[in-house]
Amino acid sequence: MKRRDDYERRRPTAHERGYDGAWQQAARHYLQGHPLCVIHLREGRLVRATQVDHIRAHRGDYELFWDERNWQGLCQRCHSRKTATEDGGFGRRVSEPASKPMSEPVSE
């Protein structure tokens, strides 16, 4: 439990990771066009998607974060399971925060 507490203290806030109002709006729009959980759909089941998941973890990469080709609709249960598996939940060891603060690309 101590490791998890340390991890949570070091982890940037959701806003710092890019999940702000613009993300909420984009996610709502995406789910309108992709209303089903892709994991359940592969199993032949129709379950409503409620979360937009990054297929490949963006780890603070602004371009990957906003790349819709890297998004998929998942139900809450599937999203939680996938996130925990990738980010160290369910007692898995976490060596560093799952993502760093988001920084926009530098324009030249």
C-alpha cells in the first residue's frame, strides 16, 4: 500500500496529464461515433462504451494523446481492467508514474 501511496503522490493530476475540458468534449464527441465497447464487441456482445481509451499509453506525448487513431471506446469495467494492467493496479509493481505532465509541442 505504501508503494501505491508514493505513486499517487508523484503522479500528475488528471488535468496535468491532459484530461481537461477540451478532452472531455473530444471524448464525448468520439463516443457519439463509437458507442460500443470494442472489447465486448470482439466477443459478440453489445455493451455501451463510456470511456475513451488510449490504445497505446501516451505517457505525456501530446501528439499521441490527441491522435484519434489511438483512441477506442471501452466500458468502465474494461477500461479499469486495461488501465490497471498497464499502469500497475491490482498489486502490480509501479516503477514510475503512468504519465507525465502534458506539454504542448513547441511551435517554431
